[in-house]
Amino acid sequence: MKFLLLIHNNAEALEGYTEQQLVELSGGRDHVAELARTLMESGELVSVLALDEPGRSTEDVQLVAGTPVISDRPLLETKEYLAGAMVLNCASRERALEIAAQIPLAQFRRVEFREIRLDQDDFLAELNES
């Protein structure tokens, strides 16, 4: 079973903290690295993604009358934004939730937990069937 952990950030809530302080709050780099290594070796951590803050490199792509329109217009103003994601491959939902609770970022950022119903392997298999 695969799961997606969407890591949300709220810059206002973290205002006043340095990057180093946030690392220390999460248990330190060594703790984070050890947890990541352990989960990667077990095969449970599939991928980790860190995203730029909105506005830095954000562009919208939309098809309008069949023509791609690319815009770098400002996004809706919001306090919370998607900061990154992790993909887990676990034997059960319970194990994935257990891992999600261990993620150091969960101490000061919201982590949304979603089951992946279709991944690239499933998608390709479905394409080959039709």
C-alpha cells in the first residue's frame, strides 16, 4: 500500500524561528538522517520532495481553447501552502500512520495523510489492458 504525506507550511506560525532552530526542534540533522536511512533501507520511504515557496518559481499552465497558456500571475493569498511531500510504501495503513507520526516536521507543520489509489505502475498496467 502506498501513501502520500503532504507537508504544509505556515510561514506566519514559524516566524521568528531560524532554519537552525527548526532543525533542532525536529531532533537535529543526525536524527532526521537516521530516520530517513532506516525507512529507505526498509523500502518504506519511496520518495521525498521539497518545494519552493509559492511565488518563487510558481507558474500556472492551463489549456484555453486547446492552446497552452502559461501564467506567472500571483497565486491566491493564503497563510498555508504545500511545502513538500513524501511517498511511503507500507504493509498497512497503521504502519504508514506510525511513520507519519515519527516525521520530525509533524511537530510544527501540518502533515496530510492520503492513500495513493493509483501509482505509475498501476497506471501503465491499466493502459496496457485497454
